[in-house]
Amino acid sequence: MSVLELRSARRAAVRRLDAPVASAASPVEAADRPWLDQILVGDCIAQLEKLPRHSVDLVFADPPYNLQLGGDLVRPDQSKVDAVDDDWDRFESFEAYDAFTRAWLLAVRRVLKPSGALWVIGSYHNIFRVGAKLQDLGFWILNDVVWRKANPMPNFKGKRFTNAHETLIWASRDREAKGVTFNYEALKVGNDDLQVRSDWLFPLCTGSERLKNADGDKLHPTQKPEALLWRILTATTKPGDVVLDPFFGTGTTGAVAKRLGRHFVGVEREHAYVEHARARIDAVRPAPEEGLAGVTPKRSEPRVPFGSLVEAGLIAPGTRLTDARRRHAALVRADGSLAVGPESGSIHRMGAAVQGLEACNGWTFWHVETEGGLAPIDVLRQRIRSALTAVPA
Amino acid sequence: MSVLELRSARRAAVRRLDAPVASAASPVEAADRPWLDQILVGDCIAQLEKLPRHSVDLVFADPPYNLQLGGDLVRPDQSKVDAVDDDWDRFESFEAYDAFTRAWLLAVRRVLKPSGALWVIGSYHNIFRVGAKLQDLGFWILNDVVWRKANPMPNFKGKRFTNAHETLIWASRDREAKGVTFNYEALKVGNDDLQVRSDWLFPLCTGSERLKNADGDKLHPTQKPEALLWRILTATTKPGDVVLDPFFGTGTTGAVAKRLGRHFVGVEREHAYVEHARARIDAVRPAPEEGLAGVTPKRSEPRVPFGSLVEAGLIAPGTRLTDARRRHAALVRADGSLAVGPESGSIHRMGAAVQGLEACNGWTFWHVETEGGLAPIDVLRQRIRSALTAVPA
DNA sequence: ATTTTCTGTGAATCTGCTC
DNA sequence: AGAGCAGATTCACAGAAAA
């Protein structure tokens, strides 16, 4: 079962439920904490002043990334990429961005309980600045976590590595914080009895989960997948905890919090986002308690490209490969390409080329000379694979 | 076969090679650049002053990040370090680390060529500070890359996620840098014809690759795997480039650089590391030259204007061109222009015009009728190119 | 009804040379 | 320095359309 299948199965199961709204504030709570399970509309720092200090268990923050994009970007098919060009993502300078970061971190710090913790997500444009600033302010980093995107946007111009991940920082309010929630056992059980690592694989938020506006276009440029919030909330909150999201957007944090029987508070400036978020959260029915286990993607065998055999030293550059009958020969190069005369390409391309075919499985076609005779390079791949899937003792 | 055995097998295989030491400085170079392929022993910043400015193509830096061992840090301002040691304070310590980071980044920046680039590796303890500082100094981040550890150390206390990755930052010296090396095509070919992503999977440096001291203990606490450096150097340097490692340690950068036919310069303070690194690098035999050539990017192939196909008689004036689906048609003219009705222009302009697009690659858009069916005119260009390269050297 | 093909799209700091 | 232009460049899905 794939990650996607898992996710639809989970969502279908959740929709069938008809349990009472566990996370709705009770009458007593409503009088005491009128901000509970609400979206506060307005500027993040001004609105946070309405909350009492030490009232929040967890903060999840998805601040503007300060992308600093240049001109338009077009795909190889000449279609235009719908970039993040919103006003809220534009800052005058690094200094302005740092001041903004400092302000919301301080506001958030005031409302956090001493045992509270903070999650921030960002990309290389902003995450280093945010991370340094939160260290400066006394937050204590517990982990950095990488969201590996299953289906990232490619680098269309071929000038960089595919930007295939975002970074999350998990930090306690204080260095000496006691009682920070981490549901270690539950996470481990949900992960085939293996500790959950700091690199998480999730697809982007697409398809029916992605909120659309009246025109059918995406409502928010950076809506996060619910699976990501699910993992965060099941890992680092308890049922009944209060989760604050100071950049609420379309309310993913609120929707997942409600589903998981946690309280939320959101702050959002844009009225259009707030309206959609309210409707979205209203439609959520909390899962019954026994259904609150996390979803874990199936661990699949890592794909091993030919280049990694060269990198790992299993095949030295300059090695000659042949086919099983030694009719064709090729030279391995340091970058993982094969050279046949003046031509070069991947093991698959060159395997196809020497045979005059459209396609070829290079792993089984090309062989290497060993002490025990000619062996397909696929046996080397198997060795790498076992090295890469080795479970720590 | 275990990972350890794999590594010995590889090292043995590489030692068997007996090619000339391609990366050793020639006599001329030795006089001109006496620091080439050397380890400079001493303080990083002081030693870097010995190198001329704009002399280095790439920097790989694995800086120390143990914030609490003041003595382990090489700081520009020694008096300040003493003060911190006596009255250790978190804020003071971050400040000291930032000053240290600033100093080595500036030193490195001076020796980098304008087209040069920098790699830094770190963990959540230091990487956010380093990333923010290098942005402050004018470096321009090209990617952040995650090294996913195949076999990380588990979190023994069960209080955190398994710390299973480290973060690398790849940055150009300047925002407007031109000519930064990125061997995109070669990377793609070595990765089964897929773009390489920003998350890389490698095992830790263990087994026979891991240098040991006389007691059999690991010599260096954070020796990096050679495969990681292999990836970095094949991706972002060319043969013959100069790679600087200001925190040389056990010389992984130097060993891989030599093997790949790149020059290195190392700076290291600890004599024990320097000795081991020298012996290690001396034992390295470079890969044969024919294994070091990379895939030729299309962008660097000789430019062949469409007109020369007409001149060479490969396409006669009056020939009709169409797109792959025969939706559009154009007429070849003697001067190498295309005519569509009353309009005419280059193959690119007219390709764009008939589709109503801003731009178009006419070489792949326009097709010509051949015996074997419709073929893109790019195949005709390829014939011209191979005719050009067939000229004896 | 089922399978195949086509089209659209996602937090992106995304060209390089000549005149 | 800025304009002009040749020409190089994409992966994993989802959903619609076609077969």
C-alpha cells in the first residue's frame, strides 16, 4: 500500500465517524478561554497580545519564507510557473525579515507554557535566519526535521539540485524545559517498532485536499499537507492540548488539531483565508480516541542509481563493462556515466545505443569482470541496497 | 558482504590502478602555487592569509560546532574566548561562535574566485548560525542539501527523533556570480536520467574507511564519508580545479580530490590529524583520465546555426517543415529563415509565433519528412556536429 | 466499463552570449 | 550596462479526455 493509498484510506475512515466534537470548548472553557478553537483575525503580534501568558502547549508556525524571486519562470513547455508573489512574502531586507522574526517569536514565547514547544517550517531562504534567531531568544532546539517531498517541483532550468525538501525546527521554550511532550512509544509502535527518524517523507498537498477558490485555482500558495501536521501533533501534543498557529492560512493546523482532539488557536490576517478555514474546520469530525494512532508511510527500498556505485567505490572510474557475450564494451566514468567511443550517457541509454534499441535495462545488460567471472552490475546494486537499508544495531 | 567489506574491496580495487598522479602539481605549478596539494598546519584564518585572493574554485568546510567546549574553537579574538571560558553563558557563546564563523567565512571569501562556491556541512547546533552569517556576508545560497544517514546512531534516551541527517549549504560567492560549476547533465546521467534531488542518502563513514589511532579508536570524531565528497566534487568542480578545505581533519576532501583529478589545499591545526591525512592522501592513486571526463552538456557544444544546414545541403530551400503533429507548417528559405504565410524569421521565432508562445526551441519543434518518418531538424544538426568533431586533432 | 493518453501543476532565490 | 535573441530546460501525481 502506497503512502497515498494509506492517506485516502485514513481520510475515508475519518469521514465515516460521527463522534461528538471533542475539541470544542466546553461551556466552562468558553467563559474562561474565549479564544479557544477560534481564529483571531488581524496582525499576528497584535492578536497574540490577547492571549494570556503560559496558555499554549505547542506552536506550529509557517511564517513567510521571504523567497526573493526574480522574474517569471517558465517550464520547458513554456507554461508559466505560478510563483509566490503575495505581498506578505515581501521584505525590504534581511534586517527587516529578522526584525519580523524576532517580534513574532517573542510574542509566541510569552504565551507558551514553560513546558511548551515550538515547530517552525521553512526553506533555505529563511530557515537559517529563523533558527539562529530562536536560539538567540533562548529557545532550545530539540531536533531539526526534514520534510522530504515525494513529488517536488523539478528544477526546470537544470541549474540546481531539485529543491525536494523543507526544514522544520522543533524547539522547547527554554533550555531547561521540563515536561516537553514527546510520544516516543506511540511513534515507535506506529513505525514498525523503529524509532522515527528526523527525515519524513510526505507528498505535497494536492488533489482534493488542496483548497480552491471560486475560479478553481489554489486558494493559498503554500497550503501544507495534513499528514505533516498529523505527524507533528501526534508526536508532540496530548489530547486536549492547546495548539497555536500564528500564521493560520487555510487552517490546516486547526483541522488536524480538531480531528485529533486537540484545541487550536489561529491568527490570520487575510479574510479570504479565514472564511475558508472556518468552513473547513467546521466540516471536520474528530476521530474517536482509539483512532488517534498516527499514519506511517511504508518504508520502501531506496532507489539506487548507477552513480552511487561509483561514489561508494564499488566500481572505479575507468572500469570496463561488457555485455554477457562480450560483444560490446563501455567505460565507467567518475560521474556515473558510461562512455562508448565518443558517445556517453546512462547505463540504460548506452545499453540501448549499442544494441540499436529504444530502451534497455542497463543493470542486467552490463557486466563487470570479477574473480568468479562476468557478473551483471545488478549484483553490485544489491550490495549497496543492503548497506543502505541496514538497520542500526 | 557487509558495508565494511565493501569498502575494503573498493579501496583495494582503487589501489590496483597505477595511473600517473594527475592531480599532483606540475613543476611549473609548484613554483607558482607552492601551496597546491598541501596541508597548511596552523590556525585556519592565519594560514588562509598565505593564499592569494581569487585562487580557489571551491571550498568545502566542516567547521567545529561544539559550542560548549570553548577551547575547541579557534576564535579570532583570543581574549574574548578566555572570558567566555570563565563565565560560560549561552548568549556569550553564540556570539563567540558567530564571530568565529564570520572570521573564517571572510577569510575563505577572499581566496575564492568570483565564480567560486562554498559548501558547509553542519547539524542543528550550528548550521542555522552559519547559514544566516553567510547570507549576511553576501554569499548566495544555491541549495541546501540533506545528507540522510543510512545508519544513524539511535536516540538512546527516547526523548527525540533519531538524528538521522546533517545539513549542507551550497552557496556562490556572490549573488550575481557567473560561471558557477554545476555538472547538471553528468549528475542526471549518473542518477538513471533523473535530476538529482536535494536529499542524499549515504552510509556513515565506518569500517576500514574510518581512520583509527594506535589504540584502535576512531581518530577523528566526525570523519565524513568519501562518497559524500565524491558527490560534491563531481557535481560542482571540474578536473584540475582547486578545492580548499579550511577544517581539513583527516583529509577526506584531499583524498577524494586527488582521486578525482582535482587539486586541494587543506588547513588543519592538529598535528595528529595532519600526519594521518598526509599518509592517507599519499596512498591515493588518481582515477585514470578517461574516467574523469564528464558528459558534455548541450549548452557547451559548438553552435550550429540553422542556415548552415541549408548551406551544407542537408535541407534544400523550399522544404516544408511541420511540428510533430503536423498542425503547423513552414517553408525553408535559402538564407536559413522560415516562412509561415507572409511572416518569416528564425526557426525559434516562427516556432513561437505559430504556437502563440513567447519562446520556442525550433530545433526540437520543427520536423522534416524523411524515409523513416517525421524527424526533428535537431538530428540534422547532430550530423553537422559529429562531422565537426570527426576532424583529426 | 476499463485502459491509455493527454494536460495541468507544485514555497523557485532557475541562461548566457553578443552587440 | 542593458537589450536582444539563440536555444536549453521537468518529475510525480491527479484528473480529464480519449480510445
